[in-house]
Amino acid sequence: MSGKCRVLFLYPNVGGARRIALGISILSSCLKKAGHEVDVFDGTFYKAKDLANELRVEIGVFQEADMSEVYTRVDKGDIRDGFLKKVRSYKPDIIALTLIQDDYFLSRRLLQGIKKVSNAFVVAGAHLPTAAPKLVLQGLDIDAVAVGEGEVAMVSLADAIAKGGDPYKTPNLCYLKDGELVRNAVAPLVSLEELEAHDYSIFDDEHLWRPFCGKKHRVGYVQLTRGCPFNCTFCSNGIFKDIYGDKGRVRSRSLDQFIREAAGLKERYGLHLMSFFDENFLGYPRLEELCEKWKASVDLPFMMQTRVETIEPKKLQILKRMGCITISVGIESGDEGFRRKMLNRRYSNETVVRAFRWLREAGIRTTANNIIGFPHENEEQIKRTVALNRECRPDSVKVAYFAPYIGSALHALCLKEGLIKDELIDCGALVFVCSLDFPAGHKQMLRHYFEHFQELVFSDPVAG
């Protein structure tokens, strides 16, 4: 070979949301830095609309904006035909996908029989392959999965193939041999300071446009920290902690490097807003320094998410000065005992109400995130979730069905109790579908609260 590898990322994007996929964009920058070529097959535009936002508008928890002038791309025809056409024209040496559970069944259809079309080495990484490598290998027409973080593995794999080496010796890879799972050693965590800026260039410009508060904005996506120190039972992040131990819990990038990236993205792409993808933004210890450097070099308003336990007035004053315009905070369940016992979220309702009061006093817009349809949850507990939202008085709310993601403690519970019949559930975007095998009456009750959550929170008085 020429010494460089041609890598094609598969981005099925079942939900159709226009948004930069940070997992792909950081892998692209790493591969390009190592001298390889990168392209992406983007399934986003085979959907007529952003299905997630369309449903949020329908149930009243999202303010619609006119995106018709900027959302213009439509890829016609069958998505699989389009993918195979891309494979034939690009002739990749590697086909890679960062696989989340929502995208599994579409990915399976797209990759079916891929070896008849291409000799590319096909590899899947991210949460689902890390949590269930054998299941993914048995279900998809692929050669290997990469467990854990993917930067070292992807570059090592591309280097090996470019040099005519054995791709199966790549660190982090798992593959099947005579039906048995073979696990390679996992490489040490990459230093976040060694990473280049995220590569937006492989994505269509439409991914930078996003509706927010009834208007359209060009939004950039950045990440200062990686990981989460908490252990919620409905989250699958624990699988990375199992691999890396405490070293993989939370890491930060170089602050100066991060500021240079954000400033560069602002200038190159004409951004109006930034969205931080940090899972617990207010856990960052150098907030004052971040604020000063952000104001001096980036100076864009931004949105973020954090935990209620991290919210305090002094931090909010810094965020307001820095330009924070909205914060998403997870309430999840309003029943304090259920939340502690079943979700492992150990804060009081008083803490939640106080956090939202402080946010309101700081003049920062809020979104309260909620989940219904947990195993062992009843209607009275859902009513308490509505009541706590009403007491918190957020500016907006989001509601989702509980999704049994593989690798989470609650997924194992659902499987054990027969609430799901298979490890993988084929229901598209999981959080918009009740995927547990509840009785019909219970599902009907959940549907009522899902569809009417907005009016129940913001109406007066509360309807039943």
C-alpha cells in the first residue's frame, strides 16, 4: 500500500438529529494527523426530518423553529443502496462505525453482505461493542470490535493495514476465532492533551445548524472533560470504568489547548453558540480560569449540562459572566426514595429545588431532564416527578422513556425479570419508545404522562 489508509466512517443516525458526532470527529482528526484519509457515509439525510425534535415538538417539550432555509439536503432512495454506492466509489481499506444501541439494527441492515462488495476491514467501537463485544460480533457482518476508547486503536489499526501488517494484533480489538471471543490487550488511555481539534470538515454544514428557543443558530460542539464520576444505574458509562479503573473516571484536556480549539472553530465556522458535551461540567475544578480565558479568546454564549449536586451560587456567577445561557439538569425521578434505591442518584428533593432556585436567581435558563417508565416505578412516583418539576419551575422540560442500555445495572435487572426478552431491543430511538414488556394498562398510563408531561408541569392546577 501507499503508506496511508482510506477510512470510511458509517454514521447511521437513526434519530436524524443534525449535530456533529464528536466520536467520529475526534477519530477523524487523529487519523488525519497520522497521515490517513477519512470520509463518512452520513445516514442523517435519508430521514425527511429530525425525528427526535419532531416528536419533542409534538408532545410540547420543544419550541419549534423555522429551519427550512438551512435544512435543505435530502438524500433520496434507499439508505442501504446509498451506503453501498459510497463504499464502491470510495474503496475504503477500513469501514468503521461508532455504534450506539439505537443504531444497531439499521447498522446490521446496512452491513449485511458487505464482504461481497468490499474487502475493507470492518470494525465497530464505542458503548455497545465495549459492553457486549461477542453479541455485536455475532450479529453484524464485521471483522472486529474495539473496546474502550478508540483513538489509539483506530490509528494503530490504520497503520497496520497501511503497512501490510496483521490488523488482528491491534490493541483493544476483540474478534471471533472458531466461535470463541479473543480479546487483545487494551492500550493505556490516550492523553487528552495529545489530541487534535475535532474535525468538523467531514460533516455536512447542516450539522452546525440547530433550533434553540424558537430560532436557528450555528452551534459548535466541544468537550473539555471526558468521563463521569457517578454511577447511575440506567447509564452504561460504568463499562469504561471497569476497563480503566479510576484513571478512566474523569480526565481534562489542557485548558489552553481547549480554548485554542474553541476559538478556531468559532472563526472557521461562524458559530453563534457553543454546546459543551461534558457530562458534569460544573465538576471542572478551574472554572474561574476557564471563564477568563473563554471571555478573552472565544466569547460565545454556550449551553451545558451538569448534576444538581454541583450547583452553587459562586459557580453560577462565574458561568453567567462566562456567557452561559442555558443549563440542562437531570431530575430524572421526583421520588427521593426511588431515586436513591433504584437509580443510585443520592440527592434530596430539597437539593434539587434549591439548585433550580439558584439558577433562576442567577438569570440562567434551565431545562429539567426527566425519565419515566423505569422498572418497579408506579404512577404515584411519576406524579411525584411532575410535582417536583412544578416546584423547581424550570424554563423547559424534557421527558424520555427509560431505555435498557446494555452495560447498565438496570438493563441486567430488566433481563432478569423478563421486562425485555432479548439483550438488544429493536425500537429505533429507544428513549421515545416504551421498550419494556409492561402490561397494556401500565403502558397506556406511561403514554399519557409522556405525551402530556409539558402541560402537567406548566398547567394550573395539575391534571390527573
